[in-house]
Amino acid sequence: MKDNILINALASVALGVVALASVGVAPSAAQDLTLTYLASQGWVQDAEQDLGKKFKDETGIAIDYQIVPADQYFTVLKAKLNSGEAPDIFGGQSGVTDLQLQYDVVKNAVDLSNEPWVASLDPLVAAQSTVDGKLYGMTYWDTVGGAWSVDYNKQIFADHGLSVPKSYEELKTICSTLMDAGIQPIFEPISDGWHHVLWFLELGPRYEQETPGLAAALNANKATFAGNKAMLTALTQLKELYDMGCMGTNALSDAYSEANEVMATGKAAMVVGGTNFLGPMHADYPDADPANYGVFLMPLDDNQVLNLNPAGPTMFISSTSDHIAEAKEYFNFLTRPENMKYFIDNAPLANGLPFKGVERTLDPEIKAFLDSHENNRGTVYQTAVTYVNPQWMDVGRDLTAMFTGAMSPEEVLESIDQRRADLAAAARDPAWQ
């Protein structure tokens, strides 16, 4: 009899645990457990941290968001991965090259292929987090509907009789007109190390338009950046904008965190902020009416091809974590429909998420801008070309050297080629053997 009572009692406990799990509540063993999550500045939005608090209330599992400045992040992450002190969850940029070279996900990350949310993840986005048929990352970012482009102040343009430029010469004329009126044309924050690179690598679709098949040739080691006419033109024009003073007198020390204030207060007329820029600006400065701002493509080399990127900030679970099951639970929690809706409604940068069935919320003007390029778009080169995105910050340093006269545009292209060769050799890429 006593044995039966004990068995029944144990069965009741087991059923209770199952019942808790079935409603998304972790067993008591998870209480006071904390998952560490390492990410670069700007990758974890406030809305996700709000969801993290909700996750703790529901499961007892806390998320410790460890945010590292962008220019230090990859150094810190690699040190942790190499020392065996990886966090439970780490952030990274998706893209097959990065997965292999920056993070070595086959060794350092958990295979997520069989998780319930994978079936609804956009296939183009999923491909950027997949190596050898296995999915290693969850991209919780608006990669599908956003594009880095130039946001501009319509009122400033109207006051000086300016219209949206569709060529480099038109952009240069706008800059000259505004500078003559005492207005800083472009806010370009170089000190972060990454933002000014957008002017060059985001123009991949234009380079592809000028030389069809160029990305494939670069990936097969049958072409180089050096000597490419379109790339050289874009860099030469970018340096000319800097030399003219179009980016202001403090570009080398300006930071992207200042962009909302600069644009909202009219201190500058333009910034590369993209189709997702106006929401965060309006959130920080409610008096700045988004209707007073528009967007246009970066017109270096007379570009008029929309630049899209299916890759973006992505979360990985460390293979050495002692809490893999709990980290997977966090991913499952974030991808529940009601939580994705909360994120989209409360994250100014997000008009949507790359999951099927998720409703997108786009400003009418932004939607019109994207729709107008429906048949004239392409993939940016940091994603389309191998061994490019891992050297993003290095390219940033080269461009800064170009601005200050320490490197020429030709030398910047040669430097990119050399790093690509070094990265390909490290990866034992047969195309470079």
C-alpha cells in the first residue's frame, strides 16, 4: 500500500511538471536561472527586452542582455568563443561566410533545424543562417522590408528649391546649394566605424547591373574589387563628398546615436538611415512629423537600383551552454504570434519580421518607395559576395584612411581583395587554392 501511495504521488508530481510545461511555464528548477545574451550595440531593441521581462514572469528564466559597443563586439565575442567562456546566446550577422569565419557555428552553435518556428521563417532569410543544410541562427530582425537609403528633410529641400537626386551630379549640386545656405547637407557618423561603409557595399546591385555576374565571378575568384570601374567611381565620389565638406566638419567624431536628434531638429538635411529610420526618430522626437521626411537611393555612380539584404542581426545558442533547452524556450517564446506582434508594434525599427503570417506595417510613402523598385532591386554585396561582411569594420578603417588622405580609392579596393584572399585561405576555399 505504501509503495502504491508513493508511486501515485510521484506520478502526480510528474503530471504537474508536464502541465506546467504545456502552458509555457517552466518547472521550479528553472526559477532564478539566468541566460546570458551577448550582442552588439543596436541589435537588441527595447521591445525585445520588454519581452524578456515577460519571459521571466512566465518561466522564471531571466535574460541578462550584455551589450558591447559595435567597434569592439567581434573582438569580445571571438575571445569568449575561443576561451570557452561563451554566453548562452550570442548575436551575430547572418550570412554563410560570417557563420563559418566569424563564429564557426558548426563548432560553436546549436543546430536549430528542428525547432517549431523554423517552418515559418522566410526561406531567403533562413538560407543566410544555414551551413551544410543545418540552420544555426534565428533572425529576429526586419530584413525583408527594410533598405538602407538616404532620408531627407522635405521642408529643407522645398525651401531651397531642391528635388530628389537621381544621379551623383544632382546630389553634389544639392550639397553645394545647402552649404551655400549654411546648412549641413549630410550627417555621416564615421566614428562608429561601420556606418560610412554603407555608402559602398550597399551599392552591390549597382555593381552587378554594370557588370552582370560580377558577384558570382568574385565568389569563384575570377574577378577582383580592384580595377572595377563602378566601385572605383563610387569610392572616388564618396571621397569627393567628404572633401567638399558635405558631411560637415565633425564627421570623423560624429556618432550614429546622434542621428535622430540631428535630423529631427534640422541640423542636417540628409542621413543614410533607411526605410526603418523614421519610426525611431519620431519615437524619440514626437514633434518631428514623419510626413516631413522622404527617402531616396544612394546615387553614387548614378545608382537607381534598390539595395536589399536578407541577412541581419541573428541569435545563436552556444554549443557549450549548460542551458540549451532554456535558450530554445526563449526563442520559441519570441516567435509566438502575440509576441512577434508586440515586437513589431513597439520596436520603431521593425515594420515586420521575416516569418510567414506576420502582418507588416509600412508608412505609405515607404511602401510606395519600395513598390516603385519592385522590378529593379538586388542583393547587397556584403551578403552576395563571400569574405566581405567579415571585414566590414576593416573596410570602415580603410574608408576613414581614404577620407584623411592616408589611402587612395584604388588602395582601398586592393586592401579588400587582400583580406578576401586571406579569409578564403583560412577557410581553405578551393577557388583560391
